[in-house]
Amino acid sequence: MKRVKCKSGIEGWQMRLKRVYVGNYDEWVQCAELRGLHTKLGYATPKAAWLANPVVQGSVEPSDYCKVSN
């Protein structure tokens, strides 16, 4: 896990989506559908985001969750 300074100004993390959810697709789908995470990353469905496996970053501040280029 890479430590980064997020847009909120606080320290957060950065890694591939599948590492965030430790390869647990079902957990990702539940979180994505509940919080709209896949749309925050620019994908139409949780499955599309999972298959793309983008680099994401986030922190304790929900607005910091986003897709980043690596």
C-alpha cells in the first residue's frame, strides 16, 4: 500500500482496486452498490470496475475516494 496526500489534504492510501478488497468480488459489489463507488470511479457497473482493476486512492474522508493514473 502506497501512502499519499489526498485532495482533502490528509494522508491516505493508494493501490489497485482488487488489493483494496483482497480479491473479494462479492464484498466489492456490496460496497460499490451501497455507496456508488463504481460510478465515482467512472464505471457503469461494479463488474466493469472490477475487471478494469484501476488504481484507486482514499482516506477516512469519503470524498477522497477516486481513480488515479499510476
